[in-house]
Amino acid sequence: MRLRVEFTTEPFDLDETPRHALVARQVIDGADLDAVDVGPFGNTADGRADVVLDSVARLLRKTLEAGANRVSLQVSVLDEEDGR
């Protein structure tokens, strides 16, 4: 099974990237995910279910430790054939 996680961390800071956002990027970049899209207002990562779920657990722990006061996320099952 393949999953997609979409997430944001808060609080937002449009002047300087918050530490929790940098930590989120490190967690996602360090995971063995198939596709990653990082943006200023939302992030997406696709991969095998076990990798995505492990990454989500690490993401939650590390971003909260780094000062996030909210992490919003959505996990979706992808169609194996077309990636949706």
C-alpha cells in the first residue's frame, strides 16, 4: 500500500522560516519517500505505507519539540496504478 501525507506546521512566520518548519523539512528529506513537495504553506510526501507512517510519527515528535504549536495533517491511500 502507498500513502500520501499532506501537512503544515504552525505558527507561521512569513519573515523567517521557523525552526519547526526546518525540522519538518529535515525529517521528510531524511526519510526514504518516493516523492516530496515542500512549499511555504503546505507539504506533501508519498511513499510506502510503513515509511510514511514512521515519518509522520517522527515528524510529530520532532516538530513539536522544535516549537510547533499545531501540526495539521491528512493521510490518503494512493491508487497503486496512477498514484492518486
